[in-house]
Amino acid sequence: MKSIGGWVAVLFALLLSACNQDAGNSFIGTWTKVSGQGSGLVIERNGSNFIVNFQNSSFGKVAGYMKGDLLHVDLPMTSADLTIDKKTGHLIVPGEELVRAGN
């Protein structure tokens, strides 16, 4: 009976890990500016985390990770939470709004 409980725990942990990775998939891609001060960015998966490349910016490439439904990035001297507007599908970054390239 103990071995069944162990397998259930392992399967549960794997399921949680898979769900967490799926949560960030909607952020992956190339985003272009709709409004605001930025110029665009590219988000790629890097294992269980992300690489956010702020194009034409002094930030360059920074690491990001999921924090609930938000993609959190640590920038020099600050941090930012990125979210996707469920109504428009636009990526909201503090100070700017972006749309997925090709849309």
C-alpha cells in the first residue's frame, strides 16, 4: 500500500510541474508595440523559466519566471510583472501595450 501512495505522490508532482509550464506558454513569442514607450520584445522558454529580450532597450535579455498568472522579470534596479489582457490578447508591460507579431 505504501508503494501505491508513493507513486500517486510522484504522479501528482509531475502533473503540477506540467501544468505550471503550460501556464507560461501564452507569453512565448514576438510582441510588437501597440502603445506606450517600448519598442517590442521576444519571449522564449528557458527550461522552466523564460528569457525576455527587450528589443532596442538598455535592458536587453533578462530572466523571467511565472508568478501565478503573471510573468515576473527582474530588471536593473526594479522588477515588472507582465500580463496578457484576457479581453484583447495584448501583452501588458508597465508603460506599454504589445500585440503578438502577425496578429
